Amino acid sequence: MQIVHEVNAPDQIFIRVVEAGSLRAVAEEMGVDPSSVSRKVSALEDRLQAKLLRRSTKRSVPTEAGLRYYEGVRRLLDERAALEADVAGLIDEPRGRLRIGAPVDFGARFVAPVIADLMRDAPDLDVELVLGSGFDDLTQGGLDAVVRIGTLTDSSLVARKVAVVPRVIVGAASYFEKHGMPSTPADLSGHPFVFYRGGQRRLVLDLQSNGRKKRAEVTGRVAANSVTAIRQLVLGGAGLHHGPLWALEEDIAVGRVRIALPDWHTPAFPVHVVRLASSYVPAKVREFSDRFAAAMAQEDTLR
């Protein structure tokens, strides 16, 4: 099948709809009516005799056939771009549009400064940092790369491990003055916990110290999906929290928050930069990944 590469070709428009998530968004980019974009996609579907998109007023998502077609055409276009750059002897510099996904608080704390640094050195690059947690499908989100914390399960993605997030059990100094400091893992069950996951009221912690292993089941009545909100809850005496060291590092340094059971450790969470598998990796993605890895290596609260 011959692939047409003009910007307004149906193949290109279909790719942009998948990456942008809606016909209207692509129409606004092109400065045309949404019906024009819809006709282009419909013409492509007629040519292929396959339904490629599930359309709605707000979003358009690829069907199984559409996703397969997107991945194939995207790969061909990436390889073509790499070949053209090689033949023309062009300098492969970060340019175009880069969309990065990351968890809200971690992204604001660690990813945004890296992007700011990258922007200073890449005048031909536009960047969008998308903060949230719903980044299971990079294709539908139109994302070039995502920063993920925790164990990866999707083997179809290319992942680069850049750091590890140590986790600690903490509480406000004022809370410990009133209720006492736990001295053993078993003591944790006597203290309420503030949880990160919505609806969570119970958690089993696996702790290790000098080869010894203990499990502690803890409970609580409050949860928040924001590290900033959890910090306020902990400082307000709502209970203990098991979370990333970086989130409360300043409070720990000045003594507002204390680490409980400092000789006992829980498993740390890995940090990866993940992207779709492709033989051609754009300079913008490589540059972000390299800079982010270098920045994470300098962080005292990560390892």
C-alpha cells in the first residue's frame, strides 16, 4: 500500500486524530471545519474497508483495526523521517511537539524543571506536560513518553529505569509527642494511617531490617490522592503515612515530621521513562530521557 505523506493526507490526519483524541482538536489545529476532518477519515475507512475510529461528540478512539493501522503507519513515518535525516545529513535536534505524561505531584516536583531546562536549549521545541495517572495507553493519549512510578506490566513498551523512590513511614512531631513513637513494626497497628489511594482503609506493610522481615497491618479513616494534601493531613495530626521520602523531605529536615522505625525499610518504587517501541526514537524523546535521568541521579531523596 502506498502511503501518502502530505500533511493533509488521510493517513496523516488519522494519526493526528488518534494522538489528539478528537476530530475537533485536529480541525482546530488545521483551521478547518470538523466535518472536513471527518470526511478525510471516512475516505480512509472506505479505502481500507475497515472501521478505524469510534466517534463521539467529545472523543474519538481507535478500534482494534484502527490501533493496528495507527501503529503500522506511525512506525513507517518514523522510519521515513529517520531515513530522510540520515540521507540529508541533518543534525538531529529536538524539534516539533513533545508531550510528556507524569504523576501530578512527582511531575511538578521533578519533571517540570527538566522540561524548563530543555526548553532553554531547544528553541524549535514545543512541550506539553500532562499531569495525571491515566496513562495506560500512550497511543490514545498522544503521548511521546510517560514517567511511571512502580512496577511495569506492559511489555510492549520500551522502559528506561532512571531512579528508585525510597519510601518511609512518617508522622508529625506533634503527633508523636501526644501518642508516642512506635518502637516495633507491631506497634504500627495502634496508629491511624493516612492513605494515598482513594477508598483505602487498610494496608499491609512489608518491612525489613538487618535480614529480619516483619509484616504489619495498618488501618485508617482518611485518604487523599494528592501528596500536597497528604502532607497537610500528616502535619495536622491525622495519622502516620507510608510514602515517598521526597514528599516530606523539608519537613523532616526541620523536625516538623519524623521518620518512624528508621531502621526498618519497605520496598522502594522504581521510576521509568516509557515510550512506544520504535526503531526510530526522535531526538526530542532521547533528549528528555537523558536529561531526566541525569537530573534524577542528582536527587538526594532518590537513588
